[in-house]
Amino acid sequence: MSEFTIPLRTPLFRGKRRLRIALVGMPNAGKSTLFKAVSSTSPHTGELAGTHRVYGECTVQIGLDEASVIDLPSIESLYHLAQDDLVTLKYLLWGDERPPVSVHEPDRPPAPFARPDLIIQVVDATSLESHLELTLELSQLGRPMVIALNMMDAAWEKGLHINVKALSRMLGMPLVPTVALMGQGISELFTTAVAAAREAACPLPQPPSKHISDSLQRLSQALDRPAIHAAFHAPHPLLLTRFAAGDSYFQDELRQHFPELLPELEQLRSEAERKLPRPLEEELHADRHHRAATLFEAGTRMGAPHEGRGWRYWLDELFLHPQWGLIGSVAVFAAVLFVVFEVSARLDSMTAARLIEALAGWQPHSTGGVVGRAVADGLIGLIGIVVPYMIPLVLLLVALEEAGVMQRIAFVVDRGFHQVGLHGGVAVPFLTGLGCNVPAISAAAKVTSGQERIIASVLITFVPCSARSAIILALAGKYLGGAGVFAIFALTIIVVAVMGRLLARRRREFGPGQVQEIPPYALPRWRALFSETWARTKDILTIVTPLLVGGSVVLALLNHVGADTAINTLLTPITSWWLGLPAVLGVPILFGILRKELSLLMIYQALGTFEIGALLDKVQIMTFLLFLTFYIPCISTFAVMLKTIGRREALISVSLSVGVALLVSGVVRLLLEGARLFAA
């Protein structure tokens, strides 16, 4: 395998050096949509001190760096703020610190965390001109800034073409086109933000026009005192324009802390105003409006709507749109099911099924022969997992990832997975679980960590793999009809959702949010396709094979020495008393820990017939299928869980699996029998 080096950019923003990024924007710019797209599964929310304005805060992973992202309440301007909006400005200036001018205030600091290292202004690209006025105001804060040009798709629909490079050059800050609702540009936005923070590059100064600056020169000199700057902890241009515009907060603070200077400052402001054609406040506002309009005209042009659209645009509409994206996800889900139930079934009939048929006549009676047959059965079971079900499914999913489709599905379903403490990145492992839980858990371990890894691994064991699905289709399809099959799969979805919510409540320490990259569409590369498929399935050879063969030998020896009767007797409280099944089904249930298809074969052997409908009624068949669906998937799954989440959590998962299987199947049995008695 070829080696390559990734340059490490320092300093790394992690731990105590974690970045603080504030999301700022006018109402309806998409700021909260952007925050939700990158937030953790349990973001912290609160109110800015003394207000009812809600903020959100969470840690977000950005490559090797981490950032604390704060979603601040929307704000239209930094001038003449109402009390609720003034608290937002105070946070941007001071964070959780108390500058000397505010020590007398009764309220606590605006928020319980430090001021931001960087500001991301989220801008509605369709109304760029009005948002640029706020940009000019924010640039006076003296912090690194990045502008998220959001809703770029809507701007294109209106025929608005924005020269991003030209605007960036004029403002002295990066601009990144985004469509937050569809996840586009978000990865580049936060990567750019980290780079801007690392370079500590503040926006270019955006002073008022020359005639205003000249009139304010003496006032600026009078305000430029170390004592004033030490008291306010605010950039000089901000103090100057706020006082010049008659901002009540800054004027009151100067009156309280520098009463001896206020008469002189007010006189200088009056002198500056007399040199201008309009009141100073109106002149400053008109000047900001004019400069924003000039920037807008220099950096944009109107053109034909829908220019440049192609098949990539329409595919993104299918896979990334908040509503249509779900349809695209369902289409991919249907393709996965087709591979599992059509392609894989055919491959199974050509591989493992033929081997089973070839060995059907070999029924050894000696101990050595029984061991040999058990080894052969274990290897056939391995082939039956890998060749028909695992390899085609993993190949398909890797191809979809290489094409850029799965990353889009992960973004669309991300918010739904948040409800169970997971990110959308686990969508691929969950789909893999429809074929086999073993590579699904291995894949989940690569995209999760900590508590999320445990939750994902536990929930994947409840996803019906191809083996369990085959039994459901074989028995429920024949004896319970389409409604029975649908009911079992629907109940599976309900159990996964409920278990996820319960686990999310129990395990509240979740990892950081994730900036999901939406890569461009591309044709899969064969070399990468096969390499990644091998990486995701190699655990079968190293972990699963010895356990599958060893488990097969142990159970075969138990059967050989006549322990099956003892096993059935031991399991009677479960099979007969609680599940209402014949006691002879105890051994098939136990053999299910090797591979679920063995359970189906052994049902026929235990009952002595392939027409089990003659010996089991519909309630018993439903009960048995539900138990097998939620019961420990197989020993292979348990082995991979030992490696990925550790012995303790793996044993808890097994206990949970058995408990859920007993609870769900037993309760459904009681409900169905009660309904049958009521109907009679």
C-alpha cells in the first residue's frame, strides 16, 4: 500500500485551545440551519443573561481541530440596540468577562463562555446588499471573520451572480458560498474559518467616507485615551462610531465612568456634526448604506436564472433536499434490499446452498466424523455469510460512497439519527447491517467514538440481517402473509427507535458535532473499491472464522452426546412457559447463535416436517420469528463487538438483546392470544 503524508497545520485547536466560533446573522439568513447541520447530538442551549433570547452551543470536530460553535440570536444591526440585542453585542465584545465599564451592572455576564475567536456571519445571498451593512459593522469588532454566502441556490434562481473573489478582496475576509439546508459548502466554510483563526487575519478596516472621517478627527483623538480603552476593552473605531452616532449605552457608560470628559466629547461631536449636511447619526447610517451598495454593485451582476444547471444539480435536489432527499434515501434503501433479497439469494443458491446439498448425505456417527462435519458446517456458514451477502452489499455501499451518494444520504438523515444520540454518518453501517451485522459494526466503529460507538453497535444488532430476513420471508411469508412480514419489520423499526431513545437518555456524554463533507459526484475507482471492501470484510477471516467453526464443533458435540434433550429441558421455561412453543425448539434457538439459517433448518429437524404450519399455529410462528429477530444475531457479531466496544459493553448488549427478544415476543404472544380469545 502506498504511503502519503498529510501536512499537520499548527497550532492544533483542541482541548483547552479549542476555537470559539460565533454564528452571527440577520433573521432568516439560515444561521440556525447551519448550526443544526454541524451540531452534536445534544447541543447546550440557554438564554443570554437578562433576556429571553436563546443561544445554542456545542463542540464541533473540524478535521483534527475542534471548535465551540455558538449560535447567537439573530441581530439586524449593532447600532441603537434594545436591551436584548445589546447583550449579544456584549458577548461579542467581552464573552464571560466583565470590563470595568460593566462591573456595576447587576446581571451576570451574557453567556457562560469566553468571547469568540472568530465570527462567521451567515448572509442571505439573495438579499446581500442589506446584509453587507451588518458586515461593515461587525468588521469593527477587530476579530477574524468569515462570511457564509448562504442560499446560493436561491440566488442563482434569481439570476444573481456573486463575484466571491472580488468581494473577499474588498472586504479583506474570506467568503464561502453555502446552501446550509442541503449541506453544500459547510465543510469548506469551517475549514476556511479554522485557517482564518490560525492566521489571526482580521478584516480590512472599513472606516467611514473621507468627509466623515475628517469631521471626526478631533473627536477620535479625544477618545483615544488608554484609560477609556482599558475601561471598555473595545476597538477604537467601534467606540468612535458608537459615540458619534449617539449610542445611548456607550454614552451612558462614559457619563458614569468619565464624567469629567463627557462635556468635551459632546462638544467635539457637535462640532463634527456642524461640518456635515445632516445630523451625524443620519450621516453615518447613510454612509454605511452607500458603502454596502457600492460593495454590492462591484461584486455582483444580474444574469439569466438557472444558468449553469446540469445533472449534478438535479441529483443534489434528489439527495439533499429536505423533503426530496428522503425519497432519494428510500430509493437507495430499496437498491440495498434488492441486492440482499435478489442478487444475494441467487449467489447463495450457487454457493453455500450447493455445498450444503453436497454434504447432506454425510451423517457421521463417530466422534471424529461429527467434528469433521461440524468444521465443514462452520466453513459453509462462513461462505454463506461472505460470498452471497457480505461482499455484494459492501461493494455496493462502497461504490455509492465513492460516487458521493452515501455522504448526501448521511446529511439528510443526520437530524433523525440525532434523536438516538448518533450522527448521520452511521447511515452506511446501518444499511450494511441489512446484509450482515458483522461488517456493519466494524464500519460503525470507524465513524463513531465513545458513547456513540456503543449506541451504534447495540442498535445495529437489532437491524435484521440477511439471515434473519430470510427466515422472516420464508416462514412469515408462507404462513402469515404480507401483513405478517410487514408487521415484523415495522416492529423492528419501532424497537430500534425506542431502544435508541432509551440509550441516548442513559448515555448523555456524546462526542462533538461533525462537519459532514459533501464531495463532488465521481465514478468509483476499481482499485479503491476493492481495497475498501477488503478493509471492511477482513475481520471475518481474523475474528469470525475461528469462533464460527469452534462454536459449530461445540454444539455438534453436545448434540452427539445426547445433550439436546437436556438443553431442551433447561430451556423449557423460555420456550414453553413464556413463549408458548414446543419444548423441542430449545435446541434450534440455541443453535441460532451460530447462524440464523441453522435455526430454520433445525426447526424442520426438531418438528420432523417441513410443513410446520401443521404443528404451530400463527401465534406461535409469529412469537418464534419475533424472538429470533431480536435474539443475539450470531456469535460472529458478538466477536466483533468484543473487539470494537469491549467485553463489558458487549455482554451488556447481549443481555439487552436477549431481554428485548423475550419481552417483545412474549408480550406480542400474550396480546395475540388475548385478541384471539376475545374474538372467540
